Amino acid sequence: MKPKIVVDREFSDVSYERHAQGYSEYAAGGKRSDIAQAWLRPGTINAWRFERMYVCADPLLEAYPGAQWLTVGDGRYGMDAMYLRAHGARVLASDISDTLLAESKAQGLIDDFRKENAESLSFPDASFDFVFCKESYHHFPRPMRALHEMLRVARRAVLLIEPNDQACPEGVVTTLSRMAKDLIKKMLGRPTHYHDFEDAGNYVYSISRREMQKVALGLGLRTVAFRGVNDYYMRGVEFEPAVEESALFRQVSAKISRYDLLCRLGINQPGLLAAILFKDPPAAGLKSALRKHDYQVVDLPENPYLTVAQSSKN
């Protein structure tokens, strides 16, 4: 058990400072720099895991080649930006810490970067076509404020890939399955809550389809899209190659395949949720492409008390 954090001022300030300082261990010469360098190795299990998440951006990359993207919470060398750039996008990487981003820029791995607080982005409205935030939203002390900032600076859409709220199951089978699991936990004297905290002191904010729809409806947005993703981490995936000869790779891939099967049966829901919030309804061709990439496209009801001028962005 790590010592508790003594907070004598706004926790949001403390949280961002602690997350920013955490990167110093991974910088060149830091005690975890070997792990950080391993993040950049192609062909590892870790790279394979991330690729499974990054493909969620492919429909947008294909529909809008050369579009301008902003990545938020991309402090691990701008790895999100690297994927987008490799697929033809123009990308600015950002994070609360620019420690590893500066190293990445010096190596030519990313085009450019900015040190940014997600809750108070410095860019004008509609500065980027798309904003991408992968596995960072759940670290923010006030994530909803950050999401509204991302929507403000995006011209077309915001893409989140974050932990899926397991306390908000969808479908009868999934709901009954969760109730049964909770009952068994109670009988065994185990906790049944769905709350987690990290060492940095922050609460782990997960997202749900329902919550993202409510955000969109509150802003008069008409279309959202969702795709579930399963993942599994084991120690050593940063260094081990993703080949069938690897026992570790077989373990990780088998675990993910099991999760995928349980989701198809409706027993579980995915561990991660990719959510796209569109500023304007996407064209029919993009909706079709999203569905081909296993997205569920949801058209939301129009606010009968709000009149919005038709946009020509699509």
C-alpha cells in the first residue's frame, strides 16, 4: 500500500502535477526508461494490443485523408499521433507533460507537440478536424470539462477510447449476468462496487454509451457511434514479440478471445469502449464504413426547441 496523498489545495492541480511528474521516470536516463523505449518497438505484444485499439480511428482516417488531428493525453512519445500520421493525418500531439514528446520530436517520430491541460486547451474553437483521446480521459480529475474542451476545438468529431463502465450493462443477458456475479460476490463476502482509484490519487472515470449520448444530446449533437474493444495486459508484453511461438502472446490473445466470445454471447460487455461524438451528422458513406468496422451508429433525436443552421462541413 502506497502512502496516502496529503491534499491541502485543489486536487485537480495536485492530480495533474503528479501525472506530469510521473513521466520523469520514463525519460532518458530514468529508472523506467527501458520500459519506455520498449513502447516504441514494433512487433511486440504491446504494439499488437495498441494496434487493436488504433484501428478504431480507421474509418475517420479513410473518410478524411490528410485531416488535421489533435491527440490529447498522448504523453507516451505521442504514440497515438504516430499511428495517425502513418495513416496520412496531420497531427499535433499534446499532453500535460512534454518530457517524452520532446524526445519523440527530436527523433522525428512526431511532427509537433504542445504541452496542454486537457481541461483548458489553448486552441481556438474548431481548430482541428478531429480530436483523439485514448486511455487518458479516465485519468483526468474533471474529465467532463476536458470532453467539452475537446468538442470545442474539434470541427468534425471527438474519438475516445476508454474503460467501459461495467456498472452500466446493456441488454437483458448482460444485466442478468452482472446481477448474478454481484450476488455470488456478496455470498463470498467480496465487494460489489465498481469504483477504482489509481496511485496518483485520481478516480478512474469510465464511460458508457448512455453517458456519451447524454453529452451529445445536451449539446444538440445528432450522431454518436460506439465500438467495443477487449484488451488484456500481462507483465512483459512490452518486450515479448507477438508471435505464436511466444507463450505469453498465446496467453494474452487467448484471454482476449475469451472476452470477445463472452461479449458475443451477451454475458459480458467489452472492457473498453470507443465512442465517436460527431459535431454534425456524418455522410451516409461514412456511416456505412463505420458499421463495416463494427461500430454501432446511433442517430439521436432532434431537440424540438433548438434550431441549428445546416452545416456544409461534410
